[in-house]
Amino acid sequence: MARQKGPLCKLCRREGVKLFLKGSRCTTDKCAVARRAYAPGQHGQKRVKLSDYASQLREKQKAKRIYGILEKQFRNYFFMAERSSGVTGEVLLQLLERRLDNVVFRLGFTVSRQSARQLVRHGSILVNNKKVNIPSFLIKEGGFIQIKAKEKLKKKIQDDIEIAKDRGVPAWLETDHANLKGQVKRLPIKDDIGYEIREQLIVELYSK
């Protein structure tokens, strides 16, 4: 996951959607997108007609920021999707959703993908009863996820679960919050994403 040192709320405002980069703050009235629903900067409130290239670039940037990854890794996901059977754009979104850090976030165990990445890095996640500390690890259909942590960390996770419960869990996942477990019931489809990502624009950008 890319490390963002600048103001995180500006990224959400620039893309015009909540990226849940600030955890619990994103679910309150303090959310910058809710308070100022326009792009940051001096000219943020001006209406600008984007060129085709600018629209494609913005869509790619939005997807990168949602999943918190850098350009090189995002490009590798695109090439992986391009080589796979199926519609390239939809396969790309599926690969991004199957990342371990994203799955932990989607299961509602953390309030942000950044927190989920930290949980994975610290070796607190088991996948099919094996410790996995690689955030980009791709979960397969039927995969089981379990959190193994000390009581202090478990208490924090339970607090995060309470904060994230209104966000809901997508249909392709099944979660057992009481026992800190989850399962991938099926592979995700575009309707499961929950964000308006026009993946065809990303395909067009990389196909130039």
C-alpha cells in the first residue's frame, strides 16, 4: 500500500468519493467529502470539462487510491488481468478486491485499508490456517481468514468492528465477527465493489 504523507482527505475530495483513508472519521459529519464536496485547491469549485485522457487518468488515480497501491503494482495488475480470460476491466477489479488487506477491510475487521495492511504485516492474519503477512496476497474462492492476536489487539479490533458495522459486508464474503473469522464464498463481481469505477477508461488508458 502506498504511503501517503500529505493530507488524506484531499485525496477523497479530489476523487469526489469517500476512500475511507481516515478510518472512523469518514463515517462522521467531520468527513471532508461531506463538508466540502468539491476538489481541493483555489480552483476546486470551478467546473472543468475533462479531455478523454484526463478522464481516463482520473479513473486510474481513483482506483489506485481506493486500494492504496503505487503505479508499478497497479500496472502489473492490469497486465495480469489482460493475460487472463474474461473482460480485462472486470478481472482487474476482481484482482484488486482479492488482495488480503482489502478482504480484511471488507470483512469489517478494520476501519481503513491502511489499518488492515498493518494487521497483515504484523502477522495477525491466518489464511487457511497459515500465517500470511503479505498484503497483496490474493485470496481464492473458499479461502478462510482468521485473526490471531493478543487480547489488547482483539479489543481494538472489536472496537473497529463496531465503528465499521454500518459499512456492511459485501455479498461475496461471509464474516463471523464474534470469532474474528471470515470466508470468501465466491469471487467478487463488479456489482460487489461499492465504488463507481469506470474500469473501461482504465483499460483504454493502458491500451494507448
